[in-house]
Amino acid sequence: MASVTIDQVRKQYGAVPVIHDISMNIEDGEFVTLVGPSGCGKSTLLRMLAGLEDISGGEIRIGGRVVNDVAPKERDIAMVFQSYALYPHMTVAENMGFALKLKGEDRATIEKSVREAADILALAPLLDRLPKQLSGGQRQRVAMGRAIVRQPQVYLFDEPLSNLDAKLRVTMRAEIKDLHQRLKTTTVYVTHDQIEAMTMADRIVVMRGGKVEQIGKPLELYDRPANTFVATFIGSPAMNLFEGSIMDSLFVTRDGVGLPMPADYRGAMAEVYGIRPEHLTISETGVPATVVVVEPTGSETHVLVKLGSADANLVLKDRVDLQPGQPVQVAPDRAKLHLFSAQGIRVN
């Protein structure tokens, strides 16, 4: 196992910069997720860690060793791809042991390592099968097993679950997290799915446009997003945001809707008011709104309302009898407000 240090790393293609002076430290044994929209640079950064992309500036260190010019096979990392990348003519056991075979390990050592990895991943009954005889989830476990047998210092995962159906993704998420808790190997995991990031990571790195927007523990990012981008990217449904200004003890939206402020607020002038859907409730006294859509999910009810001309999402734990077009009153939890400047920077 090893720590990973990314120090002022840059990447550009010709004159076009795609990674802008990114710095972060990943501790030994930590599970860190890189998350952000498509094209934000997260996979490029992972490939630079792996040595599959050259860096244009800065320094990458794995276990204290500078690896800028070190070949991928000599970095002591193992990478799991979105596409599984299994050899179709090899059995599961041969796929898992192939890297050790290339290193010149003897047959007994390879068989022992493959068997141990297969036991961890419940693949023992499948060792003699070909990839075409496996389900998508089984193939992804084989790809993970191939990484495990190498016993690397660092695991790199590049959107490994994006080809799986929703139910299988939930199962595989739990398996990967359990695997990390058992092996305690430093892991860097790329995804565009913020639910994966929230449920799996020790820390999350939120990226946009080749830059880091915020780094922190999942609930830190959820409870105190640094800006409106993180506020809306982390959390599903996304945080409700309203533009306006503070007048007396209210935040007045551009439509003239008055939203309650904390009684003791003395912070900087806020021009964006944020509230998460679960912190908005239907109340006998509150802000007038109109129901647009009601979505019962079983354990929760999602309600879309209009506040003036703006949409607002509510997530209610109770089952409610609401109809589209029905007038209601909604009340934000004033202890859970998020206030931002006109530039989208948190001010409270």
C-alpha cells in the first residue's frame, strides 16, 4: 500500500489545457472518488496516475516515488476499466492469473493467488468458464480479481459499474466497498454518479472543467458545499436554489417570494438561497406554492411545486394526498439553509 500525491499537475493537448494545476494528497489505504460531469477531466487524471497519459507539468508521487516518467507496468498499480477488458479466449482463472504469468511467477504461486482472489469475490465455481459464459456482474468481478492477484500499492477504477443495470450497480457498489475494507489498499475511483461517490468514498474530489471544486468527506460536501456547483451536483434530487437578495429578515426572490432567513444571520450579503429537498416541508404556515407533480416512491414522496415562477423539489417521508394544481404552503428548515454570493461562493 502507498500514499498518492498529485502536485500542481497539468495536462494540455497542444495549446488546449484540460487539467489545471491540480493538487491533492491521498492517504495510504484511503478510498478517494473523483466525481464530476462528463468532460471534467476525472478519467484523464486517473490515466495520468496510471501512466497511460503523459503529464504536461507538475509531479505525481506513489509511495513517495516520483513516477512522472515511470512506465505503467512499473508503477505498482492495478486498473479496472469500464469495459472489463478480459481476454475472450482465456478462462476466468487464466484471465486473473495472466499478469502474474507475464511476471514469470511459477504455476503454484499463480494458482494460489487466483484461488485466494476467487474466494474473496465468490468466483471459485466460475474459474473454468470463458468470459462469454458470464454475466456482466461476473465479468466485472473477474476484472477486479485480476487486479487483486497483483497485490498492487494502488487500485485505480475507471467507471467500472457504468455498463451494469441499476440493481446490479447497487450490489457491486457494496462488493467494492467491502473489498476495500478487507484489503485496505489505496483506491482511486472515477465515476460520474454522485450516489456511487457518496456511498463508497472516504473522501470525494468534485471536479469541473479540469479543476477541483471541493475535496472532503461525503457528508461534509453534502452539508457544507463550497459553491453552488457542488451544492447541485452532490445530492439527488439536487438542492433547490433561488436567486434574489436579503431584505430585512427575509430573502426575497426575483419573483418577490419571501423566504425565511435564520433569525441571527449576520453574514455576507447572499444573492442565492439554497435548501435541500428534504429540508422543505408542507406546513400550515409557510410560503404559498402550487403542486406540479407528485411522485410516490414507496419509502418517500417526491413533490415538485412552483414558488412564484421557480420550481422547488420536496422529499417527504410521509405519504401525502396531493394533487397537481393544489395550493399548499411550504416551510424551509431555517437551520439547514445554504447561502451563496452572486458568484456562487458559500457565505454562511
